[in-house]
Amino acid sequence: MTRMTTGALRRGMKTTLDRAARKGERFIIERRGKAVAALVPIEDLEALEAFEDRMDVEEAERILADPAEKPIPYEQVRQELGLE
């Protein structure tokens, strides 16, 4: 994985985006020597999001299958989230 500074990214944005999109390269973007972001091909992001969704579903199924878990009424959830 290629590391680059924010300045280098600004100077070479088009080339860097092309490398990610066309060649599937991944980049770690650094500011003051610290990694702050990543630039990855969209396919990598989509795969990560699909994995996260799958993990969320598995966790929900595990909780729903546990008889010790008590459901929370929908109205209570809305109130706790400030949606009412």
C-alpha cells in the first residue's frame, strides 16, 4: 500500500485517482507523519460495506435468537433517540 502526504495527494490527485480506479491501488494519506485517511478503489469500499452489513445481520439474528434478550418497544427507541 502506497503512503503519501496530503500535499502529494493534492499535487497528483488525478493520477492517484486513476491508479486507484484503474489499477486497484490503495493509498494511505498522511498528515504530519500520521495516517489520517485511505483512498481505495470503489470495489474495496463496496466489499467492506457488504461485510459490515453481513456482520450487522448476524449480530441481530444472534440477539433475536437469545431468549434472555428482552425486546425494546419501538416507542421507547424513538423517544431515546429524540425522534418524538
